[in-house]
Amino acid sequence: QPAIRFDGQSDYLLTTPLATTDDQTVAFVCQFSASALDKSRRWGGQIINYDGPPSRYLSDTLEPGVLQIGEPLLEHEFKPTLLTAQVFAGFIGSATVESGRVDATPVGIDLPVIVTYRYDLTNARATLSINGRPFNDTRAFAPQAITSRKIIGRHAWMQNFFHGDLAELLIFNKALTSEELAQTVRYLADKYSIKLEKAGETGAGGATVQ
């Protein structure tokens, strides 16, 4: 199937301003390229970033945050092809405030995967899954309802670029139900011939599904 290739150095896409609700579900099919493993590359490549308001140095979690999915943005947390998702809610001093932060494991290169992130502020939960396998379920506490550009393949203002291919990206202005999310994952798996994980199998990054 066709895909958009990001070179990890300058390529990115930018949408017109789109309305965002506090509850969001993002699903996409991507694969990292070999350049993601280059030791000289800049850490923290972003696949999607909701941009939004300027960075806040006095955090107020009642203000809308910014949804981000990609590799960890802090150098000491970075591992190539490790996927993380959160809503960035601002700073307290030099510390970042991240709502719904979930880390997966490195997925490797040249391997297409289905990534889903459900941010359910209404029920205060956030979940990141790869190929149907949830990695964690954590607390979501920050709103994000704001009209903003969606940046695909790069951080909003840092030069953190995605190294790889993006085949399809779906954004829902709601937290999908478990059945709706499963249907979305099955649709992408069938379309791109991606095998979903079952209990007891070794999945992306060598993790065993329990």
C-alpha cells in the first residue's frame, strides 16, 4: 500500500487548524527506517504533535494540553523506535507535566505496526497499544480541547523528525469504545496485512503478550 516517507531530517506535514476535543483516539500504521538507528541522529522523533498553545512555564492543568506520539523527547529517556504517547500539560520549573504518559517498547525497523492511543479524559484513563496489545493504562488528567494545527512527522518547534513511513492516520474526536477500537485495529490489520498479537506471542520489540 502507498505510504508517505519521512527522511528524519526535514520532512513533515502540517494541517490547517482543526478542532480537538478533550477525548481523543489516534490510530496509525507506520514503520521506522534504518536511519532511526543512526547514533548521530537527534533523539525524540515525533510522529504526530497537536501543536497548540505556546509552551507554558507555569503549569496550569486546567489549560488545554498538547497530544504527542513518537519517541521520548528527553535524551536520557530515548531509545530508537521506542514509542511513547502523552498530553503535554506544561512545565513546573524544569520538570514537564505529562498527562496520560504511556511508554511501549522499541518496535524495530522495516516492520509495519498499528499504533493506537486512546485519551479518555471523561473517564480519566489513557492507553497506548501496538498491534492490538495494550502496554499500559494510566491516569489522564489534563484537557486538550483547542483548535490547533496537527503536525505530522515533526515536533511542533523542536527539530525532532520521524524517521520512517506513515501509511494511514486516523484521528477521532472521541474516546472510542473497546469494540470500536478493536474494529479500527482489525480494519488496519486487514488493509495492510499486519498480524495482530495474541496471548503468549512475542510481539513488537520482543515483548511477550500476557
